[in-house]
Amino acid sequence: MADQDAPDPQFDAMTARLLRREALRRAAEELNTTSEPGLEGVLARISAEVTAEAAGRHATDATLVRKLPRHG
């Protein structure tokens, strides 16, 4: 009777190849802006960048306003 826990190089190679293929497919899908998930991801990243930039600018503006001398 064959030991079922014995390593099977052919099975391991096929499994590794299928895992790489699936990882590449998912990565390509995320980068593909013509697919719904890809476009959604790109828009989410852009939104996050714009929000972070605006928040940083707002914080900088608020700091500058507090430092301005008040007249009158």
C-alpha cells in the first residue's frame, strides 16, 4: 500500500503552477481598468490619494492660519 503522506513532486509542481497562474490572473484583474473590480480598485486608490492630499493641505492651511498675526 502506498503511503499517502509521501511527497508527490508531480502533484507539487502542478499545484505550484496553478497557484502562480491564479495569482497572476488576480493581479492582472486588479490592474485591468476595463473590468469592474479593476476599475473599482483604481477609483478607490485615486479617491484615497485625493482625500489624503486634501486632508494634508487642510491641516497645513489651518496651521498657517493659526500662525498668522492678527491685526485689529
